[in-house]
Amino acid sequence: MALLDIFNLTKNFDGLVAVDNVNFSVGERTITAIIGPNGAGKTTVFNMISGLGKPTSGSIIFDGLELTKVKEYKLCGMGIGRVFQIPKIFGELSVLENVMVGFHAQTRSDLVKTGLHLPSMVREENMIREWALKKLEMFNLLESEEKLAGTLPFGNQRLLEIARALATEPKLLLLDEPTAGLTPAETEVLKNRILTIRDSGTTILIVEHNLSMVFSISDHVIVLNYGKKIFEGPPTLVRRNPEVIDAYIGRRGLK
Amino acid sequence: MITIRLLLRGLFHKRILTGVGIGVLLVFPFIFSREYLINVSIFTGIFVVLLVGLSLFIGHVGQFSFAQAAFYGMGAYTSSLLTTRLGVAVWLGFLAAGALPGLTAYAIGSLTLRLRGYYLAMVTLALCGIFHVFVTEQYSITGGPSGVYGIPPLSFGKIRVESAASYHYVVWTIAVLSLIFSRNITKSRVGRALKAIEGSEDAATVLGIDVSGYKIKIFTLTGVSAGIAGSLFAHYVTYIAPGNFTLDLSIWLVVILAIGGVRNISGVVMGAGFTTIFPFLLGPYQKYNMLVFGIILVLVLMFLPGGITGVIGRKIEGAKAKLLV
Ligand SMILES: Nc1ncnc2c1ncn2[C@@H]1O[C@H](COP(=O)(O)OP(=O)(O)OP(=O)(O)O)[C@@H](O)[C@H]1O
Ligand SMILES: [Mg+2]
């Protein structure tokens, strides 16, 4: 059964049709990739799934629920995690605090509880500090725990953002070009992490220009061009499809 | 040499500074028994309460609000009118004084803070104008330009707070508690959420943070704290008039925070102290106060971004680093 079903999804930016009547499904516990040239509408699709900008029309069904009617900040609690194309870590917070923010939707201390420093709030605070430390340990970021996140090298900012997104315990994780700007070695590490995340039960939807990685890890590939879906299928079929080669692969060549 | 170093390091320590501050507040009425000095301390305390919510809002939401004088006035008028006209118990009037501006702030925030852009600044400028017209012209309710007289002193049950010294303790208890409250907020889940929003509203949203909800909550807090300050003011001076709550004050408060530094408790306390003594400092040159103030503001914005406390904070960090070597 599919975890995510997208029907006739369309997004207009005054005149420009960035996403044009797109349909696809993402099966539970799979890795599904969206590929396509620059400006094809990949990030715009991610934005609509994660609540940053309502679709012009169409519907997004996640876990049996229509998302387009849900308040944007509630999507996280429903199980949608998102990592941005350009890392959006919180530079003024420490590395540990960044991950602690990831537990926001699972905790409750509000203005009054935190202002009064109530015991329940202190307990919650200690609990998520523990959880966040575990996440940092998983990503080998423990020694940078106290540093301001803005001072981390680029590759580690990427990892931190993924660790933070995993803290929300997503059922579906959206990764937007996670290997952009990484060295080949870092890319290899990240690839294995993505597989581990999938094995632990999280469904992954990934936008990626590194095609050899896409074809080696994905179960299913969707190809967008000028906002339209031009093809979808397993990697073996996608890499041989003439239209896809013409629109995208041909121009880039397969690394 | 070593002892001097230790002493310096001690002085730089926040806890020790706080301890010294609280010690001074405790003995203040005994050492400075002159009425006008106690008044300086009381008004400083009231201004701390007035500024504390605003500093959270400017420092952590990053927008300007010019509603502070109106909320302050609303609090002052609410508890004055309830206690003088309707004979409501003072402590109830005091609570209502926090609630009414709080609700007003919530309503204004809900309408403006969901939009992108700086609508709130404009709407709050207008609110000050509307409030002033209302209290000046609705003679039958507010007493019009001549204001409200004979406001009873604060009392909680049988305990009446009449002497200046006892008022000093009440005001500063509330002021210190509100500073602690705001500090606790910034050091917790809510504070992290606010910093996250500041870093990236999109990233905050996908992590489950209700961005406009938090902005509205913090703005509501500016209303509640200003209202409480207004009530403390009214029950101390026992006479209020529209002239106490004009737009000048709102602008002054925003600017004084920019000068003092919005992110620090010491910025709030310095701002409150400066608000109290500025009129005295200028003495006969009071009519130039806005000019002098304007010049100070420009200089600070040009040379001390982050405010005075921001700069002192960095200097102290630097000195500490050297001393620790
Ligand atoms: N907020 C916006 N306002 C107007 N146009 C936009 C907006 N966001 C995206 N677009 C346009 O929509 C189209 C699709 O953009 P999108 O960012 O989704 O592409 P993409 O497939 O992610 O490209 P890339 O591989 O470069 O990241 C582009 O033409 C872009 O200029
Ligand atoms: Mg993109």
C-alpha cells in the first residue's frame, strides 16, 4: 500500500506552471527518487508535500489523510520530515539545540510552563537532551555538540539537518539534493546512511542529480521536465527511456 | 595581582552580578530614604515590567510594536476605573489590568502577525492614536483630559501597600519575577523555537513549530506585562491622565531597547533606569529631549549594533578569555 498518493498536483506562480498535473505514489518503506533538469519543479513538489505553499489544485493523500487541508506546521507531527536543498540549520543555536528543536512536535511545554520553570518542563527538557545526544552520536557529531551550528563545515551541516529531521520521527523523509556540495567520500557515507534510514522503516523520497547514486539506491524513479511527469518506473527502465535521456540524462551524461 | 584578577573574574560572573543587584534592591529603601530616590527605583521597576515583554518581542520575533503606551494606559485605566467607579477589589482590578491589554494584543496579533510584512508596526501606531482619542474624548467613562483621581493604593486582601518603601518591594518583586519568567522562556523549548523561527521560518515550520502562533503568544505577553505595569503605575501615583500614555512613550521604549540591547536582561534594566532618569538629566533643557534622544539613537545604531549591553557583553567575553589564559 502506498504511503503517499499525489493526484493531479499543480502549482502556478503567476503565469508560470511550475508543477503541471503530476500524479505519483510512494510505496511504504521504499526509496523513491524524483529527477529532472533544473527548474523542473522538484523542490516545488517537496514544498507542497511539506506544507510550504499550498497547491493551486490537486490533492496529496498521506497515510490516508488529505494534506492540503491540514495546517502547515501540523504535518511534522503527522510524520513528514524535510531536509532542504540548501541546509537550513539554525546557526545561532548549538548543534545539540538544533536536534532538540527536532523534538518540538513531540513535546508540550508552552509559554507558561517554561516561564515558570515547572518540574514537568525540566523533565521534558532532560529527556529530549538525552534523545538528541543519541541522534548526534548516530551521526558522529557528538564532539561538536556545544558548537554553534553555523560554525560546522558544510558536510556536517547536511548531516546535522538530517539528524534534526530524523528527530521528528518521520514516516516519510523528503531529501532535496542531499549530496550537493559533498565530496565523493562524504557522498558514499551519506548513501549508506540513507539505506540505513530506509532499513529502519522510514520511507524516503529523494531529489538528486547524482544519477549513479539514484539508480543504485532507488526502488522507483519519477522524472519531471518543465513541471510535467514525463516518465516513471524502476531505475533499469528509466535509464533506457529515450525521452528521459533526451530531456535529462543525455545532457548530463551518466557519471 | 592574583586577587585583583579573581575579583575581576568574579565581577564578570552573571550570578554574582545578579546577586549584587538583588542585594542592592533589598537594602535600597534603608540606605536611600529620600522620597525621590525611592521614586526613581519604583519607576525603574515599573518600566522593567513595561519593557520585559517588548524586549522578548523585538529581540526574538524581530518586529517593532508601538502599542506599549496604549497597553500601559489600558492597564492603568482598567484597574483605576474598576476600583474607583465600580468599587472592585484592587487585586481583581490588577488582574483585569493584565488581561484586557493581553486580549487586545492577542486580537491584534492574530490579525496582523499571520501576514508576512510589518503590518504590526503600522497597526500599533494607529492603536496608540485611537487609545489617546478614546480616553480623551469618552469623558463619561474615562474622565477625559482631566483623568482619573483618587485611585486607591495597591492592596492584596487586608495588606495595603501604602508607603513608598513597601511599594518598592512589591514593584521589584514583580519586576524580578517577570525578568526571571522571560529568561526562563528564552532558555527553553519556547526560546529554541523562537530562535529557530528567527533562523528560518520554513525550517521551523517543517519541524512542527507554529510560527505565527508563537509570534502572537509573545505579542500577547507584551500586552499583559504592559497592563500590569500600568496598574502598578496608577495605584502608586493615584492620579492618571491621557498625557501619561502617548505615542512618544511607545517610540521611546522601542528606541531605548535598541540602545540598551534587546537580547539582554541588563539591556531591559538599563533601559528602564534611563527612561526614569532621562528627564532629570536634561533638567531645564527638557524641551530638547527628543532631539538629544534622536542623536543618541543614531550614534548607537551607527557604532554599536546590538546595543550597549551587546558591546559590553563582547568586551567582557574578550576580557574573560584573556584573564583565563
Ligand atoms: N516562490 C516562487 N515564485 C515564483 N517562481 C518560483 C517560485 N519557486 C519556484 N519557482 C519557479 O518554479 C520553477 C520550478 O522551480 P523548482 O525550484 O521547483 O525547480 P527544481 O526542479 O527544484 O530545480 P533545481 O534542480 O534547480 O533545484 C522554476 O522555474 C522556478 O523559477
Ligand atoms: Mg530544487
